[in-house]
Amino acid sequence: MKRALVARIILCIILFQIVSLSYPLLTGLLVDRLVKKEWNLYIYCLTAVLFIPFAQGFLEWRKARGLTVWSEQNAAQLRLKLISKLFNVPIHYFSFSKTGEIITRCTDDVKQFIHYQNMKFQAFEKLLILVFVGAVLGYKNIMFMLFVFVCGLLYVIQSKKISPMISKLYRKSITTREKFNEFIRERIQILSLTRLSGCSEWECEKLKKLLDEEFATETKNATITFINDFVSSLVRSIISGALYLYAGWLLVNDRIS
């Protein structure tokens, strides 16, 4: 069932890219047939061009629906495994609040895991675009095709190196927040005893330390996210500028037409 679902998602991705990339080709043929007054072929091209938005919408819907079903199936199985293992732990090992925190953590981890699983399909989709574009460009100029693949490789390296860092910091941020929430909950329960024992200053110092740790983690997370967005934008800008520059050079030198 899962393999069939994944195969359908991949098929929808491939068909969607083929349909999308066929649009400029068909519009070019449409103008060409109009100029040459070949009305029969013009009608065929016009029908195909008008059909493309409906095909794109249908394929996008099928892809999104397949990804949703696939994600929910994986998430349900993973939650079942995590919670089953959790309930096998002796109940006296955890307080009820701690058990609740672990279940919440399981849910958050599952969401993060599924999110990055979905990113694999998005990476496949981008790679497919590079393959199609590279194949078309390679027909005209082999160096142009290699240049596109090098630019795509830069984008893949950026995605593989920085995105895992954000994921790691995200998990650390969740852990720090859970520690902080658990500490507050426990301290409220023994607040009266804390006042009687004269440990208020020590409790405040521990709370301040946890707050500083959470603030440092969130600040670092925000910094890494900013760097990731900046590098992504920079890579895309370099790729776009270099492609246009190289294409212009090829046109000026009559290497492509």
C-alpha cells in the first residue's frame, strides 16, 4: 500500500513537471502556427494550452492529497510505536506530568520527522526540474547543461548542510522548553514548602538559569534560521544571475539560438 502510494506521488510529480515545462513549448508553437496561418495545428496547440492549467491543478491536488495520506500513515505508525514503548515503562518511573510531557515530545518529534520526510519529495521535484531543463539545454549546448547541474549541486549542498542544523537546534529548543515547563510545574506544587524552608533565592537562581538557557537556544535558532534563509536567497540569486549571464554570452557568440 505504501509503495503504491509513493509511486503515485512520484508519478504525479513527474507528470506535473512535464506539463509545466511543456507550457512555453506549446505557446511558442501556438505563435508559430498563428504566424504561418496553419489553423488546424493552431487549434490543437490552443486546446493544449487551455488544458494545461486544469491538468496542473488536478496533478497538484493529487500530489498534495497523496502526501497528506502518506504523512498521516507514517505519523500514526510512529506515534503508535513511541507511545507503546512509553507505556511499557513502569508507571512509577514517571510522574503523570512527566508522562504527559513525553507524549507531547513524541508528537512534536513526529511532526518534525514527517516534515523532513516531505522535504525529500520536494527535493526530488527540484532535482527532476534540473534533469528536464538540463536535458533540453544539453540538446543545444552541453556546457550549458553542465552549468545548470553545477548550480543545482550548490543548492543541494546548501540544503543538506544547513537544514539539519536547524532541525537539531529545533529539537534542543523543545527539550529546553520542556525542562522549563516541568520545573515551573514542580515548583508551584511545593511553593509553600519552599517558602518555609527558605530556599526561595536558590529556586529563583535555578529558574533564571533555565530562562537564560532557553533564551540562548532560541537566539541561536533564530540566527541559524536567518543564515539559512540568507544563504538560500544568495544561492538562488547567484544561480539565476549566472544562468542569465552565461545564456547571454552563448547568444552573443551564436552558440545557441
